[in-house]
Amino acid sequence: MANGLYAARAKGRRMRTIGVVVNPIAGMGGRVGLKGTDERVAEARDRGAEARAPERATAALRALADVTNAAGVADATNAADGADITLLTYGGEMGESEAREAGFTPTVVGHPEDAETTAADTRDAVRGFVERGVDLVLFVGGDGTATDVATTLDEAGVDEAGSNTPMLGVPAGVKVYSSVFARTPRDAGRIAATFERTERREVNDIDEDAYREGEVRAALKAVATVPVAEALQSGKQRTTGSVETLAAGFAADAEAGVTYLFGPGGTVGAIERELGIAGSPLGVDVWRDGDLLVRDGSEAELLDALGERNIVVVSPIGGQGFVLGRGNQQLSPAVVRQCDLSVVASPAKLAATGVLHVDTGDTELDADLRGWIGVRTGRHTSQLVRIE
């Protein structure tokens, strides 16, 4: 039986057509320390990178199926065939394979020309969706994919109400700074099935080569129409406030024999400077007993450097609240499971951030990490904050 919300809607339930496009190489560079995958696919594979986006796409589509089932649909295949959701995809790993794995029978609007997919394939998929009048483009990737989708929708023009076709991102890239993404793949699936209103949000991307050198050069790429939902992430924001006392306190309390894994960001960087570490501003460094064991390490290098007791030190992305899963995928589930988690942030940053979030790609680990955590805010102070 449908729950109360969907039972109330059942009589007037309308059809919803969703176009799904997956960038199958998105996020491959994260765990191997490349800070991104643009034009670095071969290098990522040489370092042992594995595809991350397809499994996240499948998770989102399974959540989409779960919601349609709750609405009284007999099964996910029926949802795809038209009981509630008509699903359009691009061929192969660009959406079709993941949709079928999630139980859907999608309509395929085209196929990539080569085995190695490109941004041109993403744009072709979006144009195919628009031509068929989709209600939403659900894409899987990072900020680069978001830019490709948004600019293609801009080129397609607006409807009679003056809006572009809505888009929604499933976070799968290394860089996920734009505010057009759901917090998690499952959130994306639920939002895609249930949203009622849209709003305009920013799409941002950064220069990956500059990012690898420790410099963030962000640029506004587009303004997109996006579903209104609480489970959307905010855009990355800069926050103000001194972290010197926090860094000094943390450095004074550093324990002998403990292996520290310092994540990216300015707050953690201040701690490293206090300890005399010439760390990587945007990578993950490993330090123990005064020695920098690994600078800007990959997942494999971090695992090799772990000791008997290990502590991951991270700070939330301002405005978003993510402490794991955004820009630090080298801190993989395999790494995090062998470490304690230490979150640091100035009071001003916490006030601007609110609750914290994790998105490691391992749903069991994410569930284990959720709950209250003491965030260090100063030399001797901390604040309880909830990870949701």
C-alpha cells in the first residue's frame, strides 16, 4: 500500500520523463591523487584507478526505483515503461547499463562513437533528451560534466515560462563545487522522482592543472535550472576567521607514534605549517613523529604509510559541510576504516556550514560515520556537530 503522501497524490499522479547520462570516467583520478580526470584518463588507469561513476549512477537509479515503488508501482521495470517514470538514457556505460542494472528498461537515444567516451557524447545525449521533451536531465559526474550539461541546455533555449530544462547532478567527480548536485546518489534519485519546483543555481568549475599545483581558479560557467530540495549541496564558499589558535593547539597535542593523514584545505594547512610540514595544499599528506612520510599521496601510498594508530585530519568545505568525499577521495573507505577521524574548523566556519556530511562511496561506512562528532574549534575548545 502506498504511504500517505503518495496515496494522496495517486489520483492525479503525472508522468515524468527523465534523461540519464553518465560520465563513466568521472572521479577516476581522485583516489590515485590526480585531483581530477580531465585529459588524464590514461594516467589514472596506469595508476590503478577504477571507474567510480557507474556504481554511483546505479545507486541513484535504484533510489529512483524505490520511490516509484513506494508510489504504488509494481516494479522498477514498470516504472521505466511508463507507470510513473519514462527513462531515457545514452548507450552503454553512459546510462543504459546502469539503468538496466537498477531494473529499468530505458529508451536509448544514442550511443558513444568510440570506446573512450568524451564530453561531445555527453552533449549529444543532452540534446537527444531535450528533443524528446524530458522533464529532467539527471547526470552523473563532476563539475566538468555539469558544465557540459548546463551549457548544452542553455544552447537548447528556454520554454514558454522562460526556464531551461531542469538538471540534477549525482556527485561522482573529484571536484564537486557546483550547487547543482544532490548530496549523495540516493538523494539524487529521490529528488528526481519527487521534486515539484525548480530554482536557478550556479555551475562552477576550476582549472585542474592549476589545482594540481595548489591554486584554486574557480569560474562561473553557467546558471542552471535545478529542482528545489533540502538534500542539494550548497556551492563552495570562502569563510573568514583566524585558525592560528586552533592550529597551535592541535600541533601542541600531536602524539608520538601516531600517524596523521592531513587532508586538503586552508585550515588543515595551517596545522601542517605549525608542525613544520611543507605539505600539499590540495592533496593528502602523511606525517609521523616529525617526518613527512608521504606528500600528496594516492590511496595506495596512504595505505602503505599507515601505522599502528592513524588519525585522518579534515576540515569541512565551507558552505557545503562535506568532510569526506569531496576533493579528498584518496581518503577512501579502505583508508578511513583504519583511522580515527578528526574534524577541525574555526567557529566562524562551523557557523556558516551547519551540519556535516560524508559521501565516501561506501554506504555502510557512511552510516557508521553519521552521528555526533566533536569538532576542534580552537586551542582547547571543541563543538559537537552532527554528521548527516
